[in-house]
Amino acid sequence: VLGPGFEWHMHTFDPKNPTPTGGILRGIDEMVVELERRKAEWIGVKFEGLNEHFAPGLITQSFTISGNDRGTRFHVAAVDLYTLNRDDRIIKKDTYWKHAAP
């Protein structure tokens, strides 16, 4: 699914101070580390209202996500933009979060 040079441009923030700080993960190994961290530290995660749209070279997803990250509750509206290469492999994921009312 992932193409060479994959990057994940993240919404990264400290749950006690939800100001976005960004962060870039490069390659499948860094992505797996982040997914394992979330599996260990996120509790009660719920996704709702997933919408996907497809265009040449781009996939967009919008949804809401809520849960608990290291003891701090979060509820956000999210947008993911997936850039595809010529082989339709994902080479970049841009993630945007905006805090939503619970």
C-alpha cells in the first residue's frame, strides 16, 4: 500500500496541551511504531462519520475521532489527505485535527 519515501505529516500534540506541533514519520517502520504507541496508550477510541473521496493521485477521508490519550480525553474532527504515486501507492499522508465539541 505504501510507496517508496512514504511520509506521514501528523497532527502531533501533547494531550495536556493540545496545540498542534506537527511531526513527520518517514517509512513503514516509523509508522508502525506510532500505531503501536496508540494501541498501548489510546483507550476507548471511536471513529464516526467516515467519508472517503477519490480523485486521480489523491484520496481524502473525513471523520470524527474520540477517546482517551494517556488519561486525557480527546474529541476531534479529522481530515486525512493521501497522496498517491503513479503506481497508486501512498507516498504521503497529511493529517489535520480540529477540536470538536463532545
